[in-house]
Amino acid sequence: MIEDKNQERTPLSELGEFGLIDHLTKHFKISKESTVKGIGDDAAVLDFSDKKVVVTTDMLVEQVHFDLSYMPLKHLGYKSVMVNLSDVYAMNATATQITVSIAVSNRFPLEALEELYSGIQTAAEVYGVDLVGGDTTSSTSGLIISITALGDVDTESIVYRNGAKPNDLLVVTGDLGGAYMGLQVLEREKEVFKVNPQNQPDLEPYTYIVERQLKPEARKDIVTLLKELEVKPTSMIDISDGLSSEIIHLCKQSDVGIELYENKIPLDPQVISTCEEFNIDSTTVALNGGEDYELLFTISQEDFPKIKGNPNVTVIGFVKDKSQGMHLITRAEQAIPLKAQGWNSLEN
Ligand code: ADP
Ligand code: MG
């Protein structure tokens, strides 16, 4: 895990603040036309000409959002960017720039920050965004990362949370519950490791779900796909807290009700088998497990033929009138009111 005794450990104080910023950011290239000035002045300068700009920020705090005993710093850097880009894509926008601010205690050597930034750089390259600024400061305890992402979008393409209409279809990308079950596996291995550090975990049977937890991908491809299919969702949100709470957000903001079908919820076989092993209900995990970073959206029924049979998306429900409430229709055809539990409540 991270405390490899043989690794070089250069104290951050050796570089000083400006040396550190330069060292960490010098390999980042600027590729976006909208970036006029990146790192190095008092502020970045951007030019979006006639496009609308979306801005979103997320903060990740050690021991609250991540645990470095099983989260490699490179992955943490990558994931921190994904968490933010996912919000940009949920507006049906293209991500263009990020800023990265870190607060770090002297427990971290330079090499640790290099790892973090190598993950950030990979994400920036793969997703085509420019790093245009940030801030660097010290912290007395752990590591805090705050990323801001910017994106651009044509006015007529913006999708908000509040446009769902009765009779629309509820659609989700990918599959759900993997990130939460990956976390369960990693937490279990951490306990085993504490008891016997010689014990090397065999994560082979859990590759997919562990990857869903450690290296999630934001659904940039879906924004492209929707454009190609000429489908503009009526509402959209990204799934960071769990399907149930995100559906409730869409419904409340759109002033509609919903029927969600349990038998339609997409689950990977590895999620199902790991749920059996841990004796957890897979529907509960899909509804309340967090961090899947899939997109949840509604489309008008007219657009159904355009998405029909596409392996990236699954229709999981129908938008109803507000008066009909928000329900999960179980396999036994019972209607259960949806609750916003959020993944923390799964711990109880
Ligand atoms: P100021 O004192 O004006 O806030 P800084 O010395 O903090 O400026 O930052 C100098 C430049 O480096 C700015 O362009 C800033 O956005 C960038 N920067 C600072 N910290 C980071 C970081 N952790 N990651 C990326 N860019 C950073
Ligand atoms: Mg500063």
C-alpha cells in the first residue's frame, strides 16, 4: 500500500511553493482553443465566444471521501477529475478546463504528489481538458483536493434537472452498484491486511467492481452518443449518491412522479455474485450505493426508437404525474415508495 519503505521521499519543503507548483504542472499541455492563458499568471483567461459556460466544483477530503490505505494516489487523482467531469456531462456539455487545489500535510513527500498529479494528467489527456490553475496550501492533517471543472455547450443543448414530463421514459447508462460493492471488497481486504500484513489479497474475482470504485469513468461518450442519435434528454443528472436519491432530485425539480422497475435495473454479474457473497440485496445496492458516475436522464417517448437496443443505455421506468408519487415496482409487482437513503445509510 502507500508506505513503501524503499521509495524515495523528498520533503515538500525542499522545493518551496513555486518550485512545487512548477514541478507538478510543467508536463501538462494546453489543447483547448478556449484556453487563452493557463497556469502562470494571477488568473487564467478563457474565451468561449458564443457558447454557454458550465462550472462545477467538488471537494474530496481524506478519511471522508477516500482512504489512502487502499486508494493509490494515482487513482485518486484520476477519480477526483472524473467526479467533476461527470457533473459537466450531466449538463450535456463538453468539459474543457479544470483547476486543481490541494491542501497537503508534511506527511506527504513530493513523490506522493507526483503520483496524484500523474493521475490528474492521465484524466486530463484522456478526456481532453486543460489544467489552467489551482492553489497549493498546507494542511495540518490529511489531504484535501478541490477541483473545479468548466465546460461549454450551445444554449439549445443544455439539459437541466427540471425538464422531465409525464409519459417520458427514465433511462440510465451502464450498470449500477459496482462502485459500492468494490468498496465493500476493499474494506474487507483492508481488515484482513491489518490482521496479517503478509496476506496478499486475491482481488481477481472482483476486478470489475474494484475498478468501478478505484477508477471510475465519467460518461463523456454518452454526451457524444446522444448528439449522434439526435436525442436531447428532457432532464439529466449524474449518479453520484445512488439511483434512488438522483431519481428523487429529477422528480422534485421537474414536479413529476415516477415508476421505477426493479427488474429493469442494470446490474453486472459481478455485482450480483458479490452481493450474494456479502448477503446484501442487489436492488438496495443499486438504489443506495454511491459513486457509479453513470448518467440518469429522461427522454420523450418519440425518441425511444433512436435509443432502442443500444447497449449503453437501459430504460428503467416511466415518468408519471406528480400526484402518482415516486415508486419502485418490485419483481412481485408491489409499489414501494422511493426513499433517498444515500449510500452512507447502507453502513447501518
Ligand atoms: P496566487 O498567489 O496569485 O494565488 P499562486 O502562486 O497560488 O498564485 O499560483 C501561481 C499559478 O499556479 C497560478 O496560475 C495558479 O492557478 C497555479 N497553481 C497554483 N497551485 C496549483 C495547483 N495545485 N495545481 C495547478 N495549478 C496551480
Ligand atoms: Mg494561490
